[in-house]
Amino acid sequence: MRDLLERLLAAGLPVTPEISDAMLAVDIQHFTDHDLIPFLHDRPVVFLETPAGGVKTISAPHMVVTLLHHLELQPGQEVLLLGAKGGYIAALISHIVGPEGRVTVVDPSREVVEHVRQRLKEHCDGRFTIRKMRSLTYAPPHLPEPLNRVLVTGSLVELPPWLEDRVSEGGFVIAPLGHRNSQRLVKRERQDGWLDTDLGGVLFGPVDIAETEQEPTGAAQLANLLNEAADIGGEIGLFDEETQESLRQLAEQLRELPDGLPPVVLTGDEDVWEDEGGVTIDIEGLDFDDDHPLLRLLEESADWLLPLWPALVALFDARMQHPGAPEGEEEEEEGQGFGSHDDLVP
């Protein structure tokens, strides 16, 4: 851990003495049963997997340091965490705010909440409140009010109204806001209204572990992905205006399809729909001969959509930076296509 912190500091990360002391005092091993080598090489580490394939991770050390720095923590503060990160970040925050401070952790997953309660109870002496949420739409019961420091550890399109309503004057929220596959880390501070500070581009998984479970993709979800691809591809100069418009028109056609259609599975396996590069769409249990409106629509768009498919997959296949990795370490990550989430350096 000392070597890791030295590498992060040398790479320009804001490793303050308070953050360094906390990361040396709080043992990451108490919060996950998975291999710690990736974490010590500045990568996320899994802390929980569900039977349905959902996965939650503790963020890579460079992101942990970044989040703690922007929280501007002081002894005695009370901090709310929306999304648990295995309990590790809560333990770090508790170490910094000290015995007079308090950390409240809320999460929509019962499995995550049980994991965090057990690990914090066994390994930490800080003051913690840990609660399961009904959903992200509803405020958890008995929240501290007003809120002065809030950290959201998973991606959101926008902050829930109940959260913004509880932030005190001069208080703020740190949250990754934006598309499911691309967000900006935002500091939203209440100062006679709201003041947003953009802290950089990041890529976080969703707050709720259920959203990480591999599920078939319905027409509406596929439409959202195509719209996001048009927006992001246009921003980075990958798609021209004609291509962006074609993607948006296909997305609109997908939204007009009837509800209840069998979904598709987006994959890289060689199965139903293949181009020269081997990038495919696998239609679970179906083929193009089936009388299925979604399949017919995709087939009608194949002439222009298939050549774009490798670029579409690449847009949602993130590569994470690792400024705290040992010198000379080679990048060994493989693309995981749709649904893959990691943290990027702001």
C-alpha cells in the first residue's frame, strides 16, 4: 500500500497526509474476499457477485483518492454515501472525520447492505448508520438533515430530488452524472441556488447492483443505447451528421415497436449476425427467419448498421487508466462490450 500511494503521488494524484493515513490504517482486505493484486496495481476489486451475475466493485485507488480529496473532509463531519462500495470508502471517511464524525451508508441492494454491515461491524470502530433503500426514487428513512457532504458512488442521470432537497446551504454532492456508459464527475454545491463544478470524465457502474446483472436488451433499451452512441460518436468526431441521424431514426423506430417483444442479447459470440470482423448480435432463441418485428427492423437496417457495429461496440468498451500501476506493467484488459463499467481518471 505504501508503494501504491507513492506511485499515485508521483503521478500527480492528490494524496494528502489525511488520505494517506486513512488508506494505510484501513485494510482493504477486510472488505473483499477477492484477489487484492488488481487493487494494489490501481484497478477496481470486486467485493460482491450475485447469483444472477451482478457485480459490484471497490473503485480503483486513484479514484478513491480523487473522491476523498474532492469531499474536503474535516474532523467531526457527517457524510452520506449513496452506494456502498463494499464499506471500504465508508471506513476511510470515518477514519478522516474521526470519532466525532459519522458516516451514513444507503444502498438499494439487500445483499450489498448485509455485506457492508458485516464488514464494518467486524473491522471498524467508527460511527456508521447503514440502511437499505426502497429504491433510488424514494428517500431512505431517518436520514440526517441537513446534508453537508454527500458522495454518490454509482452513475446517475440526475440526482434524485429527495437528495437535492436535503443538502444544506454551502453543502455539496459529488456524483458521476450522465449516460450509463459515460459520465462527468460533478460537484454540485448549494450557494443561493446550485453551482456545478465539472471534475472530469469518469465511468462508473450503476448504484444498484441489480442493474449490473446481465439481462436481454429490449427495444427501448436498445433505442437508448443507439441514441447515446449517436451523441457520443458525434462529440468525438466518430460519426458524421448523416450517421448520427440514421442511428436516431432507428432508435425512434425501435421505440414505436409493440411492448412485450422477446428481447435480444448483445454479444461478441459468433452466432446469428456476423460481419467480416466477426462482430455479431446473438438473438437468444431466435433467428432472422422468425416473425419478430425487432429482428425485421434490424435486418432492414443491416446494410448501413452492420459496418457501424464494431464502432458501436468500441464506444461502450472502456479502457481504464491506472496511474498507480507498477512501472512497466502491460495493459492486459480485454474489451467486454456493452455493460462493461470501470472508473476513468478525471
